Amino acid sequence: MTSFILSLSAFGLYLPTKQPPVKLKKIVLIIGLIIVADQTLKIWIKTHYPYGDTEITGLNWFKLFFIENKGMAWGWEFGGDWGKMILTLFRLVAVIFGTWYLGKIIKKNYSRGFIVCAALIYAGALGNLLDSMFYGMIFDESPTGDGYHYVATIFPAHGYAGFLHGRVVDMLYFPVIRDAQFPSWFPFIGGDHFDFFSPIFNIADASISVGVITLLIFQKRFFKKQTPDTHSTIETSAEISDKVQVL
């Protein structure tokens, strides 16, 4: 997601504005609240529910469903154990760079909307990075199959994986439409069953998605180019007196 921001920035879309400066402590507060909410929900769901267990929330279209993934946001995976390590290292580099980049755009007084969106993306990346870096060491396994009813504990004698090999915890599930069927006249998929919305995600994923989608929707407002000052001052060493007539 950081590369997405940089690619647009390279084309001059993100320009400083004349708005009142955004205070760094407000951006830090936004990031901190997202991280606390994300990690609190992840730790709670992992230490209270077996893997694959569903919490009925009283709403047919929203459930808490505990799963873990080794890969990217929204459960996408990438290249096994080596892919997992590469992805975690990439996240780490992106977060380090994002820390510098946020400081830069705040200092240069970029658009307030852009700064907030960048902070949302940064917070989401950091939230999932913490899972990947530390969860394998601070939790024991959440087994499936015969261990279905086993609930993980925090700070066990031995974790389920080493540094950089932790799995990202997901739990937010919005099955708005379940077991629906495409009309028979649909090409290729006619008659197939589907669920909407099927991905299971976490607060960090949602933060990234909200930041990116908001950037795309409001980019014209966030990235409006500033009109240069048309007034100019000409310096001269000539002595001005009341004998000089200005036409």
C-alpha cells in the first residue's frame, strides 16, 4: 500500500496545501487507537475461541469467525514459509519507510485528507506486521481437527513459530448474502452458488482498505494543485525619490 501512495506522489498528485498544519500528535493518536483496537480484538478472539469457531452476534449478516492466515490482507497467501518471511520483511521495510514518509508529509503540510488516509494505511500495515513478527512466539498453537475445542494461551513456555513466522489473526465476517445462486443465463457461472461478502478480515485490513478507497474516491479534492502566487517582487538598487514619476 505504501508503494501505491508513492506511485501517485511521483506524478505530482500529492502537493503541499495552504491549510492549517496537521498536528503530529493527532495522527499518532489515530494510529495508536487503530493499533490498540486491532490488537485487543485479535488477542481476545485468539484466547477465547478455538480455531474455526464462530460467535453468533445476533445478526445474520455479521459474525466473529476466528481464522489465521500466513499471507497478506484478506487471507491471501504467498509462497509458503519463505514467502511468509519475505512478506514479513517487506512489511517491516514498508512500515519503517512509512514512518519517515508520514513525518515528511506532515512537515510539508500536505492535504489533511491525504495525511489521514496515509495514517490509516500505515496503521493497518503495522497492525498485521505485529502479528507476523511476534504472535508465533507469544501464543501456542490453535489446532484444528482433533484439537478443535482447544483455545490458545498467551505467553506459553514455547510458541507455535519463530520470529517473523507468526500468523495474522482474522475474525470479522459479513455474510450479507449466503448461499445465493447466479441466474442460469449468466455466462460461465450461471447456476453456481455464491456468498456475499465472504472474506474474513481484521481491523488492520479494514483500515488499509478504508485509506486506499478514500484516496481513490476523493483524490481530486485531496490532491488539487495549488495555484502559484501571481504577484512578484522586483528588487532594484535604484534610489527612489519624490522626483521620480511612476506611470
